[in-house]
Amino acid sequence: MEKGELDKSSSADGDSQVPPDPVAQQHELLISEIESTDGHLGTALRSIYDGPEPEKFLNRLDARIKAHDKEIEAMCNHHYQGFIESVHSLLQVRSDVKKLNTEIQTTNVDLKKSGQSVLSRGEELVKHRKIQKNIEAAIETLSLCLPVLETYGKLREQMAAKRYYPALKTLEQLEHTYLPRVSKYRFSQVMCETIPRLRDNINEASMSDLKDFLESIRKHSGRIGEVAMKQTAHENSLDALLVSVKTKKRLAPAPPNPFTGEVDSTAGCNGPHPKTEDDQDPEEGLSAQDLIDFSPVYRCLHIHSVLGTKDRFESYYRKQRRKQARLALQPPPVMDHAMHLVKSQGKDPRPHETLEGYKTYFHNIVGYYVVEDHILSTTSGLINQTYLDELWDMALSKITAVLRTHIGFCTDTNLLLQVKNLIVLFCLTLRSYGFSVSQLFELLLEVRDQYSELLRKMWVEVFNKIFDEDNYTPITVETVEEYRRITNVYPFRDDELEKEPFPKRFPFSQFVPRIYCEVKEYINACLKFSEDLHLSMTEKTEMVYNATSNLMRETLWKGISNLIRRPNLTLVQLIQISINMEHLDQSCIFLEDFISNITGARQDNFRASKLQGQSMFKSAKSDAESEIYKQLDLKIDEFFELASYDWLMVEFEGQPSGYVIDLTSFLQGTFISFTNLPEKVAQTACMSACKHIAECMMNLLKDEEVKSMTEPVLQQFNRDLQECEKFAKENPVRGLDGNTFQLAFADLRQLLNLFLSWEWTSYFADYGKSHSLYVRVSPVTCIILLEKLKESDKKRNSLFMAAFKQKERDKKRLVDTVLKQLRQLVNEQSLQQFS
């Protein structure tokens, strides 16, 4: 230690005297770095070899190593005594270890001897533990296999019981839950191979059930529809019997009497079967959906959902149901047969069977859509609202076309009314299930027009029967009851008639109240069709007004027109028809009140909706009056056909002709019957008759077949004209002065006065002046008569003596002069007309 310290001190002195060497300092730093670094020395070694004088570094490194060795040696010398003591202690431990080893061996031998029995027991325990483990493994395996086998057995039982949906669920559970647990066993592979076949069997079986279901609902759709329509009828307070289909029930024959052996022929199949309270419909109280079991559809839908073929199943179901829809929309053969009968015979001889056909048609359609609506509401995705709406739109257009075609051939109003009620109930039923039926209500409006047309055709026969049965004489009543009977059916009021004693006579014939009652019956029939059509009061009132106006304008008007033109009607009958028309015209007001009462509409609100019968009756009255005038003229023509004048008469006898006396007598009796006619009509008829008489007498004078006539003939004409003027002056009808009727004979009177007075100078002087006495005499007529007189003079001059020739020649010259002047007047008139 001392020596080392001296070295250090000497080196320190040397260092203090000698200046420090940079290389030596660098080597010292590298050595210090190497001593202090535990890690990588690559950087330090590179610095050594890259630095200057690496040999000096090695020398310095060796010197440092030697210094450290000296320090280690000094340290070992310092601790040597302790090392010796440790060795001695170790030797002592060695002896103790040997002793301990001996004891351990002794103990080991003793332990082996005592553990030999334990080892044998242990081996037995291990053996039993292995057995126990195997048992537990077997139990565990069986616990895995038993559910598989039980499930498989359950699957077989469900398949045998045709519980296909639970079987499919069991199959899914077996496939996905139990079989994977026992996949290492060979029997599981066999089961896995049978699963696809079982699934196919379930699929086929479920489809078979679905087909049976589809066939069942196709057969029972009619019954389902009938029940649904009955329920709707009850809900809307309609007659449920309307939709009931008549079925013939065969009853077993009654048993024979045990004592006599006789059989009661009134019982059994031939006897009546009264319906008692116990004979109720077993399906009463059930809904339409309760009549069919929908479980096959639900099972099939669930099965195909599980199988992943739901889309294919939906497509199949919709396709099959579309086919059934087409079948349901086809009218029954009864309807087609009825239509062919109407085409061939013009009438359906079996309306009851036709109605049953309509019921069947509606029942099938309602049943179909009730089923589809139930499927829509109880399943998810099998059908949707869009599909059902498209199916209904297709069906609605088809139904409308079928009904329009078949109803168009219906000629029975009762059948048409029942069909209308069926359509209304059909619409109400489908609307309760959410289907739009506005198109069918529009069809009913078309059917209403057809119904009105059929009614009008029926009323043609009714009116014609009234026309044929009427006696065309005023109604005469003997008692108050008879009087009330008439006024109760026809609201006629006349204060003067009320005051008259019995027997009383109405101005009209049975024609009027019967027509009035029949028009009311027609109105009631039209309203009966409008029931349950949900028309507003305005629409209903307008409909009744239009229908009644059409009845009057088309049916009644044609009947009355034909009646008036019947050739066998007498003048008295025509007069009564004219009177009847006046009262029927007044009855339109009563009919308007009747319509207001039964429709509930205030008449003030429908002033614009007036019956067109008033104008029609006025026209009919005018036609009847024209026919009266025509008949009167024809009768006058008949009298004039009896006229036989001696145109070459030599001497006037002074008496009127026989036909004129008969004619005036006839006219007097005829105009007495005009007392019930309005004054204007009677006056017009009388004036028309007088004008026609004057015209006929004028035509006789101007007849081209009469080539000549004498002055006595003109005197006879003058006497006949005086008789006619006398008749006119006696005022045959009230309201006008007799002089008015005499004006009808003014032309003829002036003509005869001119020829009898022979005042030609005055005629020519005052011609064309208003104050002329012969202002109505035509030059052309004068020429015709003068030519005839001239011709008769020629014949007479050849027969008389020559003494008279001078006088005749003077007259001839006068006649020629008058003719010349008359022709000049005619020529002047012609020139004036052309100019």
C-alpha cells in the first residue's frame, strides 16, 4: 500500500513538473470510458484505432491492468483469514451432510416399507377413476345423443299426424341444434342425408293442403258471400231474404202407421215443412270468415318462410287465386241462358231462375274478396293492398261490363228492381271491406234509365187500356159516396158542382182520374227504384220530375195523339177529349204537390223543375180542337155531298134545299154539346163551320164540272144562304154576337147580291174602295159565274121563240161588256202584281 502511494505521489510530482500530453489525456479518457461502460465498446475501440499511436494506448492499457491486478492482490491478502474460516466451516458442514444422508436413507427404507400398501391402493384408485371417467363420458355422450333421437322420433310422429309446420320447426331444431353436437357419430350423417328428403316431403304435403284449401274456398265462396251480404243487409236494415238462394230440401217420407200400415201422403217429401224456431240456420251468427278454415294457408306460408321459398309460394298463391277470380267473374249459365231467351223470344220466361243466377254471381264475387281481405289482414306479405286493389280494379270493370250486358236484355221491371236491390247490397257489402264501388253506383243510374224506359213501355198498355175502356162521357154520380170516391182519387174542387143536387155530373170522363192515378203509380214505381241509392233530395226530386215529364212527353203524348187520330171517334168524343185535356193540364199542379210530398222537397225550391206535361196537354188539347174542327168540316162535307142542284132550273120554288135544313139542324145539336167547351173553342168551332159552309157553297158555284147555270139557281143559292145566315144570327154559341158569325158568309152574300141586283155600274165605280158594297167580290169569280150564265142563255135561246131574241141579244151584249171590263180589272191586277 505504501509503495503504491509512493508511486502515485511520484507520478503526481512528475506530472506537475511535466506539461500534460494530449494523447495521454485522450488515452486516459478512453480507458475510463471502457471501465465505466457495460455495453457496446465499438465506438471506443474505433476511436482507439483511428487515433494516434495505438501502441502507446496498449501500453497504457497494460499498465492500468497491472495496477488493477495489484489492487486485487492487496484485497485478497486483506480477506484471506476470513476465507480460511469459511473453508473450515464448509468441512464441518460436509460431515453433517453425510450424517444427514445416512438418516435420510434409513428413513427412505422405512418409508418404502410403509408405503407399499398405499401404492397398491393408489393403483386400484387410479383404475376405478378411469372406469368412472369412462362412465361419465358415456353418460355425456348419451345425453347428447338422446335429444337427437327423441327429436327425430318426434319429427316422425308429427309427419305421421300431418302437423307439417311443427314438423318443419322440429326438423330445423334437429338440423341446427342437435345434430352438430353429435356430428362425429356415424348415425348423425345418416340423419343429415334424410333431412332434405323430409323437407321436400313437408313442402309437398303443405302444397297438397293448400290445393285442397283453394278448391274448398272455390266451392264455398258462394256461401261465404251469401253470409257476408246477409250481415250487411242486417246492418243496413235491408231484407236479408233478398240474397238467400233457394235450395230444395228433400225430406224423408213419413213412417207408416204402426197399427194400420198407411202412410200419410201429406207428410214427408210431399207435405209442407213449416219452419219453426228450432229450424235455424246452423251458420247464423257466424261471420263470413268463420265459415272457412284458413290454417292451411297460414301453415303453408310459415313453412315456405322457413324453407326460404316464400316468394315462390306467394307467386303460386296469387296465380291460382287470379285464375279463381276469372272463374268467379264469369256469369252463371242461368244468366247467359236468360239473355239468349230474351234475344230469341223477346222475353225471359223464367225471371225467378234468372234472379237466382244474379244472386249466385254476386255471392261468388263477394265470397272471393272477403277471403282475400281476410288473407290480407291476417298474413304478412302473402298479398298486399296494391295487389288487391289491382285485382279489384280488373274485376270491377269486368263486373260492370257483364251487368251492363245482361241487364240490358232484361225486360221485366220486377226482376230489374230485384237486381238493382242485389247490386246495392253487393256494393254496400264490398264497400264495408274497403273496396271502391262508385262505378257500380254509376251503372245503377244507367239501369234506372232503363227501368224508367221499361215502365214507360208498360204504361203504354195501361194508357191504351184506359183509352179503350173510357166511354168519353162526363162522369155522373148518384150518391155522396160516389162523389167522394172520385174526389178522393182526383183532387177536383168546384163550388158550383158542390152546391148542385144529385145526380151530379163532373165535366170530365173516367179518363182523367184514371190517368192521374196511373201517373202517380208511375211516380211511386220510379221512386221505388231510387231507394237505397243514397241520392240527395235534390237529385231524387229532379229524377222524379224528369221521369214524369218523359212519361207525359213521350208515352202519354203519343197515346193521346194516336187516340185523337182514331178514325172511329165521334165529334162528341173529341169534344170530351178536349175537355179532359184541360183538366189533365190542371192536374199537373196536383202532381207537382204530390212529388214534393213524397220526396220531402219544398216546391218553392224547385220552381225551375216544372212538369212538361202542361205544355203537352195544351198541345193535345189544341190537336183535339183541330180534330174537332176537321171532323166538323168532314161532317159538313157529307151534307154537301147530298146537295143536288138543278143548274138549269127555270123557276125558283122559294124553299131552302133539304141538305141545308139538315145541316143547320145538325149544327144546332152539335153546338149545344159545346157548352162544356171553353167559349173561345166553341166560338172558333162555330166560326170555322160557318166559314167552311161558305167555302163549300162557293166551290159549288165555281165547280168546273158545272158548265152552265140559270138565274133561278142563284136565287135558290140565295135562299140557302139566307137559311145559313139565319142559323149564324141565332147565336149558336155563347159569348159572341150572331152578326160575327154572319161575317163568314160575307163573300158569298156580296157575290149573290151583285148577281141578283145586277148593279155592275156600282161595282165598277166603287171597285177597290173600302166603302164599296161589293168589296169582297173577286172579278175572277164574277167571270166564272157570268160565263156559266152566258152558256145557259145560249142553250135557252136556241129553244125559245124569235120574239125574245132581241131581248136576249141586249142582255148578251151587256154580259159581254161586263166580262170585258172584268177581264180588264183582272189584267190590271196582274200587271200591278208583277210591277
